[in-house]
Amino acid sequence: MSIKLVAIDLDGTLLNSNHEVSDENKEAIRKAKEQGVKVVLVTGRPLKAMLHILKECNLTEAGDIALTYNGGLVQWTQTGESIRQITFKKEEVIDIYKLSQDLALPCNFIDLDVVHAPRYPEGKPSKYPEVMHALPFEPIDMNDLPEAFPINKIVYCWDEKELDEKIKEIPDIYRERYNLIKSRTNLLEFMPKSIDKGKGLDLLSEILDIEIDEMMAIGDQENDLAMVQRAGTGVAMANAVKIVKDAAQVITKTNDEHGVSYAIEKYVLN
């Protein structure tokens, strides 16, 4: 069965160690588009934090789509218009914030336009400003949250060693309520339970009328696992974590060896 859609993660996958898209990867994406293959970038980032990458890859034309917030938001890249969006309820935001206070970890809430900064634990300002540069940070009072408060993603961003220890202390009930994913060594992300990159592929299938078996997904980290497992052709980068490699049908080259280009050339264009 021919591949009609390629879903590509960004960090550690499309981007090399210098956080750049190589000419080889751009050329492979161009060829795939010319053949009528949909190329969709899939990321935990908001759209504003990846627009420069989309433009470099010529993925902001009419009909181009991106999956942001780990599959929780499907958007037209040309206009930013939302096609499908799944957000937290206000009581869930409060619940996850309370957990952060119990664990003494800084917490941020992210919507389409802003990173909300509630009160952090004493002496523990969030490290998220080191990660997120595309959206402004605004303080928010937990006692004065608006009734309509659609939040796409909630993060705990702190030093890796302590964060990993605190993750072990999270009661199982929170894993039953939400999807918890480490997307970087120092970043724990909370998503609504109905969201992961694999379910994002299901949304794309419905919107674009492309079968899951006709999709290829390429990734490297734990938050890519669901889409690598779900796609008809799951591809792990050579630099991927073990759990993703074990789930993949194909292992391509590393992100510094243009692994995305290699996979597209071998399995999509030929």
C-alpha cells in the first residue's frame, strides 16, 4: 500500500542537533509534496513556535495541516485556524496545579497565545522560559481563574534529576485521569486523556480521508511512541529512545544524518 501521509516529529527527528532542518530533509519533503503526499509536522509546540520551520519546509500553503500540542490541536498552517481542538476543563487545570504544589514543582498552563504562570513553589521558578520562546508568559491568580479557561497543555519544567524523582511520587490516579509524557529531559507534559500523537493521526484520517495504513510516522521520543505504533509504517530515528525503536517497524538514520530524508526517499518516493 502506498504512503499518502507522512507525520514527522520536530526535535530529534526533523531538526538536527543545531535545531535546523537540513537541505536534504527539505528536499525530501518537497518531492513528497510534489507527488501528492501530505506532509504533517507533529509536535508538542504551539503553532507559533514552529511557523519558521513550516515556512522553511514550504508547509504553509493552502491545504497544509499541522498537529500541535501532541495531537490535541489540528490547524491549517496558512491561517492558524483550528480544525479540531481538545482542551482541559477548568477543574482539571486546578487539579494538576494542586499536584504541582504537593510535589513542590513549578507549573505552567499553555493556551493558543499565552503561557500562564501561576505562583511557583518558593525558590523554584519554572525553567519553561528556557524552552518556550514563541509565546509570552503572563502571571495568573489561581483564585481568579475565568470560568471559560481553555488550556491546551500543562507542563512541569524543572531540573531533570529532581523532576524524575518527583514523577515517581505522582499517584496512579493522575495517570488514569490524564496523559503524562516526558517530551524533554526536564519537561513533563500533561495532556487531556483523549490526546496523544497516535489519536492525532486518527483525527487526520477522519479530516483528510486517508487510511491509517497509508500513513508513515517518524519520531524519536516517548511522546512519539503512540503515533509510531499507530501508523501503518512506524519509523524510529537511530537516535530514538529504546521504547520507540522497539515499537517501530523501521529504524532510519539519525537526525544529524538526515534520517527523515532517508525514510521518505526509501519508503515514500520509491
